Amino acid sequence: MSETYIVHIEKMINEGLSLGKLGQGIKVMVPYAVKGDEVEIRVVKKKKDYWIGTIKRVITPSPMRTNPKCPYFGKCGGCQWQMIDYTYQPKLKKELVIDALSHLAGLKEVDVLDTIPSPRPFNYRNKVHFPLKRVSSSSVIMGFYKQDTHYIIDVNECPLHLPQFNEVFKKAKRYIGERGLSVYDETKHSGFIRNFTLRGSERTQETLIVIVSNGEYLRKSTAIDLMKMGNSVLGVVENINPKRGNAIFGRENRTLVGTSLYHERVRNYTFIISATSFFQVNTWIAEKMVDVLDGVMQEIGEVDVIADAYSGVGLFAVASAKYARKVYALEISAESSSCAYKNIAVNNKPNVEIINGDAEGLLQTLGKVDVLILDPPRRGVGDGIVEFLANSKPPHILYFSCNPATLARDLKKMVEVGYKIEFLQPFDMFPQTYHVENLVYLKR
Ligand SMILES: C[S@@+](CC[C@H](N)C(=O)[O-])C[C@H]1O[C@@H](n2cnc3c(N)ncnc32)[C@H](O)[C@@H]1O
């Protein structure tokens, strides 16, 4: 029989875990427990520095506990925090960020503001990826991976994504199953359909279906059938990804029917977004990010040059264009840069120049920069950016990040080359999960 202990949960930590301590200071990490819970745990793993336990029963529930809304919660790895009442999630995320800054970078004095909550605690995701697996000649399972595995939990709907996706998802799942379409088997690297992605906008009521295939596979007639799976469906795109591994999208897209672009609205701006280019996953929070950017830029006043590095389809370049004579939008993806051209046109921002390439190298070619906006992928910024900051010394930096660990690492380097952190603003971009988006304003 496995060992059981009673633990008081002290705090939430990364990866959807919580932390408590046993006698002799042994740390125990427990999934699905909540700060303030008293739980009986079963020890499932003993590591040198900590143990891992699963909840056997909740003895005294934390006041932050609530009943998860979704029947798949706890099995599906799509979200980890549905057992925490939404009122408390932003506060707990602020604590996560403070912890990351202090433990990973020794930054203890940062002015971390209260997390801006998501106006939508549910039904916010504008992009969702479903892996799938054939289980009989007439059916497939389709849903989300169980946490940290490639085991697919079959779901029929999800409370996190846009409501318009549910109908399309259910009908498409049935269709792919019954038509006997070839589904990819990652262990054998054979079969075709690897992933079913939906993305779109609630505001414009537009949805794109993106089917990721292990090679060119889909027929136009299939795409025509898929177009009928919901009134919002505007187009069906096949993305070709023949490579083994976890990257969802491959490099090549084929638009089979309709369009490969959809429109999103953020405040008064319109964004044209293509099937596989990046866009912030919670439009309601993208709007809050633009509001905070606006506030900082109003404080700074008009400047000569803004560089928006890692600019995607141009969200921040477009939104900051009114504050500068010239904005450079630096983006490595040709597909996103091509959307950015459309977005400066549709929003009438002729002072934005799109430059397609590696932001690290491109920044060195720009000359004087007054405000540098950074919004890198999860891995954070490269050393080239820190070098640019040390040499060119732009007076203002606005660093957006979806990864507190790499953010903490990068902030430490920025402080070392002479910057002072004015404030850090967390945003709850990903309600019901432990993920948190942040904006840091630095000055020198
Ligand atoms: C987190 S997204 C931010 C996009 C944009 N700021 C937005 O809010 O929509 C990061 C972007 O950085 C781009 N990227 C990744 N590595 C890059 C690099 N070395 N140079 C320029 N862009 C890069 C990605 O293609 C992606 O569009």
C-alpha cells in the first residue's frame, strides 16, 4: 500500500501543481489541490528534493475551491485550474509571477500590479488544436492530450473555446470518423490527418478550419463538406506537416475551399489573420494589452522611432503607430509579415514599415530606437537583443511575455545592462490554466 499523509497546501506553483510541506520540511507537489486546502495525499513519486502526491480526499477545502464546470476536467490536460473559483485565479497568478522573479532572478523589489482578469473566464480561446485517433472503421476520438502524455481524451465540447467552435468540432469529428478518412498514427508515422484546428473570431463570426496532414491528402470535395459544418466557417485549409515531432504546424498551406484569412477586431482596429500565423489567443485580453500599451505611450508622449520586435501580424505596431513618426515591425514569419502588410493598409498606418527577418539581427540595422516593444515566443529573447540594449540603449522597453521563467531570466540581464523596471503588469490571458501573460515596462 502506498504511503498517505495529510498536507496543508501553501501555494500554487507552475505546471498546474500546488505545494505543501510534510514534517522535516519535505516538499510535496500535488496536482489539482488549491492553496488553503487540507488534503490527504497518496505519495506517487519520491525525488531527492521533493515528493509528488495525488489527492486521496480533500479534508478541508480552501475557500477558493469551486466545482469544475467541465466533465473532462482532471482527465483532460487542456486546463488545470477549473477547481479554483475565477475570482481568485488572477490573484494566484500574481503570486506565481512574484515567485518566479524572486526565485529565478533574485528580483524582489519589482512593482507587480494586480493581474488584469479576463472579461471572459470561459469561452475565450480563439484558436484550438485537437489531436485525433482512429478507433474503428467508422469512428475517431478527438480532443486533448492528457497532461504530459500523448494519450487523447475524447471530448464532445470544451468550455474554454469560442462557442461557435462546438458545432463545427462535433460535426467534423463525426464526419472524419464515418467517412473513414486516414488518420495519422504517430508511433508508425503513417496515415494522414494529424490535427484538427479551429480558429476565428466571435466578433466577426468567422471560423477557419485547418487540417494538419502528414502530406498532401485532402480532396476538395471533403473540404466542401467541411464548409457546411457551421455558418461561421469561411474556409478550409490543409497544412502539410510531414515531420515527426510535436510541432503542430508544418510550413506549407493549401487553401482547399473559401479563404485562408479571417478578420478579428481589437478596439477600433481590424486584423487580418492567416490560417497558421500567430495571434493572441484571448481577444478580450489582447484588447487590455493594447490599453496598457496606450497608457504607457501616452505617458512617454510622441517619439521618433518605435521598433516592434516579434511583431506577428502587427497588433502592437498598428496600435502604437499614432505615437511615432516611424514604426518598424520585425517578424521572422513571412506569412505573418504578409498579414501585417494587409493590417497596416486596413488600419491606415502608412508610417509602419514591415521588415521580414530575424529581429535580433534586424534591430542592429535600425539606428536610433526610442521605444522597443518585445513580444518573443516562450523561449524569450536571444542574446542579440541584450547586446542591442547594451549598445544602442533605447530609453524605453515594453516587454510582453507568456513565460514568467524566461521573462525573469531576461529581466535580470536587462537590469544588468542599465535598465530599471518601472512595473510589471500581469494579464489573465489563459483563464482556468496556470499560464499567465505579462508586460514589463523598463526605462533607462
Ligand atoms: C508571441 S508572438 C507575438 C506576436 C505579436 N506581437 C502579437 O501580439 O500578435 C511571437 C512572434 O515572434 C515571431 N518570431 C519568432 N522568432 C523570431 C525572431 N527570431 N525574429 C522575429 N520574429 C520572431 C513569431 O513568428 C511570432 O509571430
